[in-house]
Amino acid sequence: MSWYRPSDVGFSLRSQLADLGLGARLFVRLLMLFGRAFRRFGLIRDQIHFLGNYSLAIIAVSGLFVGFVFGLQGYYTLQRYGSAEALGLLVTLTLVRELGPVVTALLFAGRAGTSLTAEIGLMKAGEQISVMEMMAVDPVQRVLAPRFWAGVIVMPLLAAVFSATGIIGGWVVGVLMIGVDAGSFWSQIQGGVDVWQDVGNGLIKSVVFGFTVTFIALLQGYEAQATPEGVSKATTRTVVMASLAVLGLDFILTAMMFSL
């Protein structure tokens, strides 16, 4: 007995290709709406406040505790080789290059991404999107574009906050609690961190993650079924797809940046 038919496989493949094409068209359209979106900067400003300000607490607290952990783990590791003074450099490079952009993107997907998906999905379930189209108002330009560009702007700022609070957490554990020399802690950071190579690469990662996570959240909300169950499934897909995309892109970007 056959468990599937060739026609079912073909229909599934065609549906996946159609969804991929729809997503690509929407992404290109959002990029092309860059100028129009910033003409009404008030809409973007409100979304920056909504996405950034309400995510600031979890980003800062998470960065602080990650800094605490890396301060402890880094000290015990470096102490074996007599290099405890390089604790500040270890914590800073780890946060700025990798953990800052990646963990911020994952937290952003869980907090702001799900909120965007649920908001757009509920607007679709309440037929607000359909009403806009009937009134000759483009929902992509009016609803999606401000949220998209706000997410792209907010992500690097949140990643910078995460890295800064993480460095402070490493300083608190390393200098205040363990007793590492404060001058060595900061001088190692100043002498070992390159602005373009380290901070710049982390900035590029955070911008790419901002594009990715925000677009996935908006796409899932815009294409969600107009039912409570459809919105809940779209919200779940946002977290799963955004997290996997961030981790995969992090590997690709790291391989490209540090192999050149």
C-alpha cells in the first residue's frame, strides 16, 4: 500500500515554491518602499518605541547575566595559563563578535517577533487588512513597511546594549568580585579590540539579523490564517524559523568574515 501519491508530492512542492516566491516578492517590495516609509517617520518612530523600548529590559538583564557567566568561566579558564589579565578581552570579543548579535536576535524573535506576527495576524483576522485594501490603502506600505524598517534600526541598538551590559557584567565579576586588576582589564580591551574587524563585523551581523527576524515575523503574520488557531501557529513558526535562520546565518557570516 502506497503512503503517498506522486500528485501529492507535486502539489506540496508547488505550494512551497509559491510561498517562497511570495516571500521574495514581499521582501523586494519592502526594500523598494524605503523612501516612502521614511517620509512618514512618525510611524517608524512609534514602532521603534514599541519594538526597542519594550525589549530593552530583557536585553539588558540578559546581557548582564551573560557577562557574569563569562566573567566566571573566562577567569577559571585563563587562570590555568596565567592569563587572567586578558579576561576583559575575552569577554568583549565573545560578546561583540558572536553572543551580542546572536542572543539579541534570538531574544528579539521571542519578544518582538512574536508580537509583530500576532499583531498582523489579528489585524488580518479582524479584516482590517481587507478594509484597507477596499479603501485603496496599501497595507504593505502603511502597516508592514514601518514595522520592517523599525526592526532593522532597533536590532543593532539592542545588540550594542547587550554587549555593553555584558562587558559591565564581566567587569563586576572579574574586577570587583574576583580581584582582577582593573587597569589590565580595560587596557586589554582597548589594545585588543579592533573597531572595524570586531565591532564592525558584529554590527553587520546584527543588521542582517534585523532584516531576517523582522521579515520572517511580518511574513508569517501577513500570511497567517484568519483564525485564532492560524495566528497561534504563525506565532510559533516565527520563533522556530527566525531562530534557525539566525543560527544558520551566523555560521555563514562568521565563515565569510574571518576567512578573508
